[in-house]
Amino acid sequence: MPEKSEHHIIDIAKRGNERVVAQTLRSSAAATIAYAVATWLTPVAAPLLAPLTALLVVQVTLYATLTTGIRRVNAVVVGVLVATGFSSLVGLSWWSLGLLILVALTVGHLAKVSEFVPEVAISAMLVLGVAGHTATALDRVEETVIGAVVGLLFNLVIIPPIWVRSAGEDIEQQARRMRELLMRLSEEADQGRTPVATVAENVEEARRLDQAIAHVDESLIQAEESLRLNPRVKEPLLTRIVLRTGLDTLEVCAVILRTISRTLTDLAARRTDEPLFPADVAPALRELLSNLAGAVDSFAVLITSQVSTDADEAERFLEVELDAARLSREHVAQLLLARVKEHPRQWQLHGSLLADVDRLLDELDTEKRSMHLAEELDRASQETRARHPRLRRLAARFRRRFPRLRRLVTKIQS
């Protein structure tokens, strides 16, 4: 099992490496173009600030470029201005360098460039180091502007890739590991006497599932950013919310699986000389856990389906698996209840097992998922309206001024 966990993390790391390779190629191309443009437009012999700025501005997603890129440009410009003042007064020495860094970091905090304060000092040091090769402060600022414009245009013309597919693959792989754990639990429940050490391995695997969620979350954050402000995406908000709520559900399910594994381990520790479950209960429990495994797999396919027909088919499969799991749950509950009346030992563990199964079914329920999606969409819409009150007032004024057009649009939409 540790080998499968390592393979899972390695696969996610490979997809992360793909993003690193793409970002490396994009940054190199943008920096090269910025240097060529600056060489053509400025009289500076070595306009290094232009590729530096382009390198800092170009991000792995368009949203990051347009948001953090502006703060990066401000940081570089502030650093250039600070270094310009120093280069006109003092040369480069150990004390002037220390004073420059102190002033640059202080001004960076005052300029509110957020996490890019160190880049103010970095830009200032670079400018001070090449001060002899740069004619005037205006030339340095011009280089910075050229690099910033080239970096922004580069991401606007060559739009960064969308990382939704890789995030969906990570989510599906996480669900497959959860499915495999459930299938293994179902087999152990029906194989008679099971060693405690064998059952305890499932607890460790469930813990590794929790750890793997963090890696999947990083991949999903990257995918969410790639959706924002990207013209190639038709429904970015819906796609982002579907993936995010789906991963949240799988995270809860991973916690429930760890609890189920712990319950079965405790049960095995108390039944070292007898089967984990009686002969009439074991097959029913195996069927229940198998149905839950299929439901988890179908849920992952549902949230990662990009085509509506595939999503509808995945939802039908999920409902079938959930209905079968509910029937199996009732059957297992009746069998366990009859056994508890005859042999009341470990009835707490039986009740805990059924309660965990109920929580798992509740998390995967299609109606609950639909309600959760609707709530998240409403909340996102309210946040958007709150961030843009002027746009909301303008839309309301437009609707009052053109009621006929509003009715026509409503009629077309219906």
C-alpha cells in the first residue's frame, strides 16, 4: 500500500512538473522578447530591467498575471526609483548596499506591494549594480515599462493553458484510492478471521488519503486561477465551484473512511479468535462496502465530467450505486440488530460503523450536492454584486429605462 501512495503523489508531482515546464518556457520567451524590444526602443546598451520585469510579470495563469503582475510592476518601479536616487549620490559599496536594502524594504512596505516587498530591494540592487551602464533614470523606468507591457501582452496574446483537466485527473485518482480502500475493507470483512495488523494497515492508508488531499488541493487552486479571466472558458464560475465542492466532499469522505477503518481495527482486536463478522452478516457487509466504493467512484466522475451528457450519465450511475448502498445498509442493520440481541458484545462498534456509513451516504447524496452547488453559486453571485455596486446600480437603471428590452430578453431566455 505505501507503494501505491507514493505512486499517487509522484503522479501529482509529474503534473506539477508539467506546469513548471510550461511556466519556464513562457517566462523565457517573454523575457527574450522584452529584451529585444527594449534594445530596439531604448538607447541603453544592455537593457536588463526589461527582461527582469517581464520575467516577474508573466505568471502561470492569466488571472495571476493581471492581479499579482501589477503589484510586481509597482515593486520593480519603486526599486528602480530608489536605486536611481542612490546612484546619483553614492556609488556601490558595502555600506551603501546595506542602506539601499534598508530603504528599499521600508519604501516597499509603504508602497503596499504586499508579498513583493523583497523584489523592491532586488530591483534596487540590480539597478545600482548596473548604474554605470544606464544613462538616466528615465531610461531605467522606460525599460521597466517595456518589460511590464511585454509581459502583460504576452499572456493576453498567448493565453496560459487551463489546468482543469489535470486537477480533474488528480481528483479522480484520489477517488480511485478511496474506492480501493473500501473494496479492501469489504474483502477483509468477508474473509473470516482477519489479523489485527492487516486491518490496521487500512488506518494508515486512510491517513495517507488525508495527506494526499493537500496535494490535490494545490492542483485545484492552480486550476481555479487558470479559469479566472480566461476567455476560452465558457462557465468558469460553475466549473470552479463544481470541482471545489466535489473535493470538499471527498475530503469529508476520507475522514469518514479513516473512522470506519479505525472501527474495524478495534473490532478485529476484540475478536482475535473468531471471524470479524458472523457468516450471515459478512456477505451483506461486503456488498454494502462494495456499493459505497462504486458510489465514490461515480461521484468523482460526476464532478469531473465536462460534457453535460456525461454528467447526466454519471449522476444516474451514482444514484443507482447510492440506492443499492441504502438497501444494503438496511439489510446489514437488521442483521446486526438481531445479532446484538443474541450477543450484545461490541454493539457500540456496530452502531459506530452504521453511523459512519450513514454519514458517507449523506455526503454523496445527489440532492445534497445540488443544494450545496446552488448555495455556493448564490454566495458567489452576492459577493460579485457586493464588489461591484456601481455596476449593479447601472444594471438596475438600465432595466428601469428600457422595460421593453428587458421583457424581450426575458422572453428569449425562457
